[in-house]
Amino acid sequence: MGTESLPTIESAIPSALLQFHQLDQLRMLARANSLWPLTFGLACCAIEMLSSGCARFDLSRFGAEVFRPSPRQSDVMIVAGTINKKMLPAVKILYDQMPEPKWVIAMGNCAISGGPFAYPGQYNVVEGADTFLPVDVYIPGCPPRPEALIEGLLELEEKITGNRRWPRVKPETMVKG
Amino acid sequence: MSSLAQSQLRETFELNIGPQHPATHGVLRIKVVMDGEYIDRAEPILGYIHRMHEKMGENRTWNQFWPNMGRLDYLSAMAYNHCYAGLMERAAGIEVPERAEYIRVITAELNRIQSHLLGFGAYIMDLGGFTPLMYAMDEREQILDLLESVTGSRLTYCYFRFGGVYNDIDDDFITGTRAFLKRFRPQIPMYHKLVTGNAILMDRLIGVGPISADMCRKYGATGPVLRGSGVNYDIRRNEPYSVYPELDFDIPVYKECDSMARYMVRMDEMVQSCRIIENALNKLPEGPVMAEKVPKALKPPKGDYHYAVEAARGTFSMRTVSDGTNTSYRMRLRSPTYSNVSLFEEASRGMLLSDALAFLGSLDPVIPEMDR
Amino acid sequence: MDRAKIKRELENLAAEGLPAEPPQEETPVEVQTEAEGEDKAKPKAKKDEDVPRKNGLIETEYAKRGTHLDVQINPDQVVKAAEILDAEGMTLEMVTGVDWLKEGQLEVIYDYSYPGGQLFRVVVRARLDRNNPDIPTVCHLYGGANWHERETWEMLGINFVGHPQLEHFLLPEDADFYPLRKDFKP
């Protein structure tokens, strides 16, 4: 029996009859407000990721504090650190093991572009997580501050639901330290 | 070793821990051959975060190598800064003003407390207790605030320069540091009350992972691992650098050789670091924080140079081979956890798997520093 | 630890390894420079710095170099040197490899320190032929040398004869290059 002969759901049921738009929106809202990141620290950025989950920065205010050690229980991968050629297959496997829907945040310059370790003639660093993963949000910094990670997660929420839950702070209104 | 492990009729199986595993503090991988619940052979496999620091030392100028020092051991970056500054000052013969040396010591010791705090919190988290991490991180954030006010970054400091430090500390930093010490001192007895006396913790740590002093010597283990095995060896005392000889502090040494001893060394070191900081703040002289006439393009004479400091995890030393140009011919970084973890294979033989992870945590590895 | 004993034994070891020919070769060179006059002696002396150092022991100034004794020996003597230092309770801190491309040589540097209280640092170095970089391992004496030698092999291609596990360590398993060699091109 060939797979082509099986009718797909889209063709069998007319789209006008059944619509899950409202339900989908609700599901996405729930997902966006309870992102479960994978406990996956590579280098320096992992410490800032840990800091943002702990006292003071308290990531649980935004529903993203449930760090799961297993990829099968998590839905956002925060690539926190440098990926090198030896680690690359492992990162790929971890991403493939995560259930859909899933998102990727590239945290820090190393995950964005190789950061300080990318230079002509280098032999071991993968220059950016987006060379092999579909990255949704980029957070620059070396390492980014915990506030930046929180902002990145809010950006991801906006990407998932389509609107932003928290007001965006304009740079000119920020208190200059 | 169990009687099962000694018998001839045994079946072993392989278990792979890592590279992504919450108990390995990063991307360390351990290939374990198990005999039931007991470890037959545990081989650490490194390289999952090898970032070519030694190669980078060869293809950039001496000054351009500074940022790398903050990214080796991101938890005690100041000590690494200190080593590189000391190395190049030795090579080029630069005199450092006294105030700069005091500032170096103050920031490096604050950094050491911060590192041990995170080590303490993460270690207890490995063993199953989550709350101490929250307490430790609360204190740690205050240190980071202080260091951020003078260095400009939270973790990956690049604060020292050849011949001094980047900028002077101000009164806010000094009063802030004093206030922090006043607040932090009573916290440590509280940690002991809360955590150290806990029966579960004592069961999991006392007698686990014995390392003899001779084994430490054979493997080149240093820092709290060596001092937890009863050897009074600390670069700050045995090979004095900077202004440490003028400061008043003790080296905590425990003779038990187990995980608990290593844990206690770290806890006591925080108290001693507080003493050093207070002492240095009292003695802080006035004056410049940068040496005069430090050439922009440093060209140390030909030859090789060696410098060692006491980082939070043990002896960090650098050896550089200079060929008289403005780049290094060979830059060798000797990181403490590299040697400390190398004894894991021998020491973990015949251990229970759960004990082995408690033992690994007591070595307090930072993986990017091991892989370099 | 006995500083004088270590110094004496290492000095003897280095002297054992000295080949018999160099003094004979050196004399005609000296005669030549004397014959040609003082003008040519100066560039000759400068050239001497580039010539690889001869085997032997140098007492280095700690404040300038960070080490006390610096001894260069033949590659086959490193185990003997390690035995001498091990008997005195020294620890092996690190193993460094250096690629001297111009001279066609590789250098292995062993850093020893004393963990017992006194400050004493010894450097043992040996030069190898770049085309045939074989050196005996000191793994059986110092367990910590295992990883250091393995890394030096991986980065520079120095073959530690007798090493139990000369496999890839920091680089991926399929790496077929020695990144810290000076002629390495990715």
C-alpha cells in the first residue's frame, strides 16, 4: 500500500467546516506563557542563564523557569555558548529529540556567529547556530545580561502569539546608570 | 570494591553520561563501564567546548589576547587576568604601582568568593537540594554588582592591563565592599547550619571519593582538591605573587581526603577571602593605578616565561615562548581542573555511580577551562 | 626535597647525553674567527642565539623567568629525569610542546614544581627531530602526564612511545591535522 493513496485530512474535510483558529490561538497563548527551556549550558552564557533562573532575575515571573534536563520534555532550546565541531552532532541530536512545536534561541555572540572565536583560519568552532538550526531569536552580548535573556524570551512569546504581553521599554526612558 | 566486581563471572555494560547532562556542569562526557551499580572504568572525554585558546595566543598580539583570559574559567576570571598580567610584566620587566596590586587582590578575592558561592550552590543542587543555590546566587549577585561597577562586565572580566588595572576603584566600591563583607560574614555560619550539618549531605559526602596526597602529587591536582587531602599548598603562600605576602590570612587544610573535606576547604576559603579583602582595603595606598611608560606594542625579549597564580580551582599557570615579536610564539595554559579531573578515572574505580557524581562535583570542574 | 641533589643529578644526566663531537667541531670554528679578525666575530655571536641550545643545565633567575633550574637533555633521557624528580617528591605540572619550524625540530617542555612548601620549579626540555618525533612517555611515573601527553600528541603530533591511549582527545575523532604546528593551514 503506497502512502499516496491515503487521503490527507485537509483534502477529506473542507476547511470551511472545521476551524481551529480560536483554539490554536488559545493553545499558542498557553505555550508562549509556559516555555520550558532545555537545560543545556555550553559555556559562559550558561552561567547567565542560571543567574536569570535564580534569585533576583527570577525567570518564573515569565513562566519560563521550568528547565528540563531532557529534550523530550522541553520546547525551547537556548543555545548558550560556543558550539564546536565535536559538539555539533550532539546539538543536532538534542534538537531532533525535542517534540514539535519547538523554538531555538541563540544566546550570546558565540551562538550567533562564533563570537570572539571566529577568525579566518580557525579550526574548531562552528560559526553560528543558524548554520544548522532554525534560530528564532538572537540575543547579542558576551555574555548577554539576564535581562537580555528575559527580553529574548518575551520576543519569542511575541513571535508565537503575535502580540506582546509586557510593555516594551524605550531606550530613552531607561534610567542611565 | 564490591565482591561482585571482584568475581570472575561478571557482566559489564557501558553507560554514557553527557555531553548534555545536568550533573557534569557543562559539556563533559564520561564513558562509564558499569558492573551493576559499581563503576568498572569511567573515562572522561573532553573536547566538546575546545575553543582554541592556545592557537589564538599565537595569532594575535599580546594585548589582543586579553579578552581570552576572561573566557577560560568564567567563574574566576580575575585570577586568570592576574596570571596573564603577571606573566607579561615578568617578561617585559614592568613595575606595577602598589595601589594597582591591591586593587588586583581585592577584585580577585571577590571573584574567588563568587566562584565558591556558585560552586557551593551548584554542588548542593547536584546532590538534590535546590534552595541553597538561591541563597548563594543572592549573595553572588551583590558581588557581581560590585565588580560590574569597576570592570563593566558581570562575568568575563578584562579588567587588568600590563602595568596596572583599567580604572581606579571609587569610594562607592569601597563602601559597597565593606557593606557586603558585613552582610556576608554571618551568612557562612548560616550555610553551615542549613546545609553542612544535614544528615543526608553528610552521608553522601563523608568518606566518598578518597584521594591521597600522593595521588594528588602524581596527577598534579591542586587547589581545594589538594588542600582537602591534607597538603598545605597554596600559590598565594608558597610562591607569593602580588601583595599577598603583606596580607594576613590562613590556608584552610583538611586531612580527611574525602568530598566533605574539599567542600569544607571551599567554605573556609570564603571566610579567608573576606579577611584578605578587609585587610587589603585597610592597607589600600594612594597613588596611580597604571605604570608609566608601558609600550603599546609589547615586545618581550626572547625566551620562555612562566607564571603561576592560585585561581579558585587551583594552580593556574601560563608558559609563553616569546620570539621577540609582538605576538607569542607559543602560549601554554595550564588549567587546574584539567589536572584535577584527570585523576577521576583512577579514583572512581569501584565506586557507586551516585557517589561518583558526588565526587565529580567535589572536584568542581569548569569545562571550558579544561578544554581551552 | 634536596635542591642540591636534584641539581647535581640533572647536571650529570645532561652531561651524559652530550655527544662527544661538538667540542671537536667547535675548535676549528673558533680558530677561523680568530684568523679573520674581530669584525666578523660580532655577526657570528648574534647568529649563535639562533642556533638551538646545547644540552645542559642553566640556573635561571626566578624573578625573570619564573623557574629555578632549566635543563635540556636528550629525548631518551626524559624518563630518567622524571625518576630523579619523582624520587624527590616533585609534581609534574604541565607538558608543553613547541614547534620550531625553522630548525626542523619539535620541543617538549616538562614543568615540575614542588608541592611540599619550598618554592622550587624545574624545567626539563628535550628537542626532537621534526620528521621523527618520538619520545618516551612518563605516564607510568606521573598519571597526570597521560592527558598532557595525549593533548601534546594531538596538537603537535609528538609521538609518546609507550603511552597507553594515544587517541583523539580535544579534537573530533576524525581530525587529521595538528593544529598547533606552525605550518598548519585549515
